[in-house]
Amino acid sequence: MRRRPVHLILDTSAIRAFTHASIDVGEIISEVNDESASVGLPVLCLVEANRTARDQERLEILLRHEAATVLDVRASTWRELAAMSAGIESLAAASAALATVHLRCFILTAEPEVYARSGVTDRIIALPGSDQ
């Protein structure tokens, strides 16, 4: 089976929004799926979102979705992650920002302000209703 290219990273806030039944996140995932691409779920964002997920079943639905790809933190990129985290207070958000750089894609977030000093602000897609 051919691996789908990752077109979009869901950060912690976007994953959390999905578990809160966000129609906006669901529609975006469907659009990415229609392109035969995938949404990347950084493992650190999943861990952080899991702690506050309102609906664990919806988190499982996201993980089983054909357009979802869980992204590991690679040991070889620890220095890059450390550098990225200097401009971002959340290690999970820094992992999402690093993934968007490596995969040359975009980040979907309900918290665009988290990435203000990250160097990836041109790759941010803010969920409707979030501050821009």
C-alpha cells in the first residue's frame, strides 16, 4: 500500500477540537482525504490532547481515519526540535512546527498565537473563531 503524502499537520488544539466534534476540522480532514493525502498527527500533540480530550472515542476515530498519519519524533532531529522549542513554549507545538518544516505542509490550529515566534507563521491555517 502506497503511503499518502502529508498535506496538513493537526496540532494539539486542532486534535482537541476534533474530539469536541468540530465540524471545521472534520471538513478539512475530508478535503485532505479527497486529495488522497493525509493529515499528520504529531505524537506529542496526541499525548497532550489525550490528557484533555472530552471524548476518547472521537480520538480513536481520528486515529483510525484513513487520512490520518501519526508522526513520531525522530531521535536524529532532537537538536532541531530543541531549536524550534526556543520560539514556542509548548514542546508539542514545537514538534508540529518542525513537522511542517520537514514535510513542507501547513499546520491547522485553534491557537495561531502559539506559533508567533516560530518562523512558520506563513504555514499556519487558523481554525474559524481562533485569533489570527
